[in-house]
Amino acid sequence: MTSVDSKVHVKFDDGDQISHDISDVTAVLPDSNPDSEVLQKGTRVIASFSNRAQYYVGRITEVNKSDPKNPSFHILFDDGDKQWNTPSKIRIMPDTICSTGAIF
């Protein structure tokens, strides 16, 4: 992702570029496990809920690193649901994208 404004702009390694409206749930988003050190209380994310294929917008409200090899993060989803997740089920999202309330 090269920038985010009213659109998500993506530049690929081969030089190709695409742009999507931020409300377009088919937009290309980074799909890699975030470093658990970057995930902290207050971070806006999209995350899996109840092992569903879709990801939902929320915010990390608690961090549990009692087992450093398997940290977990409590997420309050924008619809009021709550759940603990691991980094493999979380993606960090820029605030401008999260503000759309989209389901991914």
C-alpha cells in the first residue's frame, strides 16, 4: 500500500498500480501476520470472529503476553462483540479504512 486517502493505492513489485475506494470491500489489503510487538491497546484492526471467514472491524482493548510465544489480544468489535484473538487472526488497518465500518 502506498497511500490511503479516499482510496487505497497499491503499487505492486512489478510497477503496476491499482486504487480502490476505501468502502470497496474487495480492495487489496496487506495479508500478513502482524508483529505482536506492534499490536497494542488501542490499535484499530480487522479480525476474525468465531472462526468465520470474514474479518470484522474493531479495536484491541487488552494485551496478554504472559506466554511470549503465544500472545493474545482482546478485541472489541465495532458492533459490540468481544473476543480474544492471536496475531494470525488479526490484520492492522489504517484508521481511514476502519472508519467505514466495513466487513472484510
